[in-house]
Amino acid sequence: MTAKIRLYVDHPLGAGQSVPLNRDQAHYLFAVMRLAAGDCVALFNGRDGEWLAEVAVAGKRGGELAVRAQTRPLQRPPDLWLLFAPIKKARTDFIVEKAAEMGAARIVPVLTEFTNAERIRRDRLRAHAIEAAEQCGGTYVPEVADLTRLDRLLDDWPGNRRLMFCDEAEAGRPMSDADGFGVVPGEAGRPAPGDPWAILIGPEGGFSEPERARLRGLPFAHVATLGPRILRADTAAVAAMTLWQSRFGDWR
Amino acid sequence: MTAKIRLYVDHPLGAGQSVPLNRDQAHYLFAVMRLAAGDCVALFNGRDGEWLAEVAVAGKRGGELAVRAQTRPLQRPPDLWLLFAPIKKARTDFIVEKAAEMGAARIVPVLTEFTNAERIRRDRLRAHAIEAAEQCGGTYVPEVADLTRLDRLLDDWPGNRRLMFCDEAEAGRPMSDADGFGVVPGEAGRPAPGDPWAILIGPEGGFSEPERARLRGLPFAHVATLGPRILRADTAAVAAMTLWQSRFGDWR
């Protein structure tokens, strides 16, 4: 028996477990997707892998699923954070969706000097990450952090985490090494598989000169060059994650 | 004198040339962006590079620009075609926008067995490509081809053009070589810089078994693996163009 529908639930999953459905979930499964008692759904909660569950009770305002067997173990993405400056609503949603598809473990909206957005709807971004995980067959949902000021984030930076810094001022500079990254500073040495990383995508207005100078001086920062054309922030996010995943992540 | 606004015009560009503006262009420059006589604009037409032009006449329903000097030569992207099966409107627009940003030379919408869209608005897709080129600082606008059946396209395939074929059925297979591409067939040999290429992104429903079998058997086809998660078509397009540009294209 296979399930065509994948659903995220915030509930423990294990053989014999019963999972209650809220009104929205019941509406989606029974009214929109027309499932009935006995039909199957794939469930994941971001922690316990993917499980096959059977509809036990199908109601208008709720229902119950009976968890049968694990179909896939939890597959955590590599230890990659995506840091980005929030932009227009649709493109911010898009970046979160792409971060989940591309396998970021954590999404951190950052406030830079030239960022316009003063606040984000964290619950809405989280909902986009969940929907993307449902679609892309992932068993993990990236964490969405609170909006954080870039300067404070750098003040408290975890020492062993490398930073891939995408700067549109670099557009057109040829890639200077086989990593596809521009500058690999001597102090932190060459990156190795398994290193924790973060990718930082700048805001539409670019970084300020003081920000750029600080970023360039960080011993854990690597400057990435993403070709001769200036990429929009959402394009740059997917491109940077592609380079990283194919070089250090779980695409290898 | 530098220009903050970049505008595509379908008109020859050269020193001393006068460029007439249509109603939409005049509205954008003079009503929306509030330019006046004497202000500067950067122009490109996809053929003659980028030129600095000065507003000579600013009217409500039209106007005239006087072309001064070339600011950048034409920079053609590599000989890369992006083939994709049209999907929902917003995501199709998005793929075209991303193809222009990422540096595809030609965009070819293809009809596969599992493609839903029976027609496309070529003029609308072209407008998206132009807008993306205006934004990303490109001097070239990719050509948008008519919707073409995949089987006919393969019947008439230009012999020396390689095809990078992204198949979601490959999700999870590790990359088998340093190119980040899965299968490099012996017959066509290893790719070299400068080879003409096409990238083929499948439809949401995937390729049919006969399509997949045909694609896999082509001597010029390379199967690409884009990580363990299933990517949406728009994500796959950006990821595949990133891998290609960083390995063979103008990101090197």
C-alpha cells in the first residue's frame, strides 16, 4: 500500500500511534483530497522519519489516523544555515520554500543596514517550509529563526561555523579556485566535508561598505562569486545552495 | 554621468543615434521614474551592448532619447538552451526570469507526455526575459522559442549539442563524477568548454517511461543528479544552470 499524499503533523509518530487531525487537516484530506476511512497517507513530523498511516476516522471537523509502519528513516540535511535579508513578501516566501527543498537545516532572516523589512511573520515562513517539505519528499523541516541583526549575529558567531558570503559587488570576478568560491582565507584553512556552514545572501540594495569590510575580514568567511550577471536574492539563494550542496553537502 | 535606470529598447544603438519612446516607455521614465530632459538612462537592445543615453524630449505620450556613448560591449551568454515543460503560470514566468538571470541563450518550452499546458504566451514570456535582463545588468535577452513537442525536438536534434537531462527519478543517487553529472556516455566523449549544450527540466509529473528510455539512450545526453530531495521544476532549473555555469559556462 502506498500513499500519494504526504502530510506534516506536529505529533509523535510510531507503530500503533493514533494521530488526531485538526479541522484544517480534516478539510484538506477528506473534502479536498477526498480520502475516506481505510485510505493511506504518508506522515512526517521532522523528527521520526516517514510513516504510513491509515484513515481511521474521517470527519468534517476532525479525524484520526492510525500509524502503521515506517517507510523512511529521518534524513537530516547537512548542518547548513541560510541567512538572508527579507525582501518583498512573495520573494521571501520563495526563499524559504527553496531553502527547504535545497536542504538547509536552519533559516535565519537577518537585518542588514540596507534591509527594508523591519519584521517577518515567522509562523507564515514556517508554514512555507512545511509545505515545501511535504512537496519535496523531505522528512525534515528547517527551523525558522527570529529576525536577527547581522552585526549581532556576527558578534556571537559560533567559532567553527564557516560563512559563504555572496556579494553582488563580486559579479564578474572569475572563480579563483576549484570550490567555486572566491577567497579561502588562510586562518580557517580549507573547508572539509562535515564542517558546519552558513550561506549569507545580501539584501537588494547590497551590503553597506562597513558591512562588506567586516565580512571580508572574518577568518571564517569565504567570498562566493555567482557569475557575471547580478542575481536577484532568491536566485542567488538557490545558486549558492547548489554550489555548496554539490561541493560539501548531501548532493555528493 | 551614470544611469540608475536600465531600459531595453528594440532599436539600433550607436553614438549620435536618436531613439523614439513609445507611450509605455514614456510613462515609465517620465511619470513613474520622474526623469526629465537632460537625465540619463542606460539602454540595451540585446545586440549592441549597453549605451548611455540622455533624455532629449520628455512627453506624456512619447519622447526621445539621444544616445551618447557605449558603456559596455555586448556580452553574450554561453551557447546554452534551457528546455522546460510549462507548468503553472507563476512558476513558468519564474523559470523564464531565472533563465535570463542565469545566462541561458535560448529558452525552449517543450511539450512532454505529462505536460498539462497546451499553449504558452510567447510574448509574455519574452517580456519576462526582458525585464530580468534589465534587472540583472545583462546586455543580452534570451530568445524564447515556440512551444515544441519533445519528441520532434529530439528527432531534429543538432548533432553536436549536448543535453543535460534532469530526472527526478534520479533523486538520491550520489553524483558519480566530478562534473556533478551522473552519466557521461562514452560515445560523445567528455564535455569540453565551449561545447553547445541544452538543459532539459522535466514536468511536474515527471517523464513517461518511453521518454525516459529514449533520453537515456541518446549519445549526447548526460543525466544530472540534483540531490536527495525532489526539486520543483523552477528550483531544478536554477540548480541545473548553476552546476552547468560553474563547470562549463561563464561563471568560471
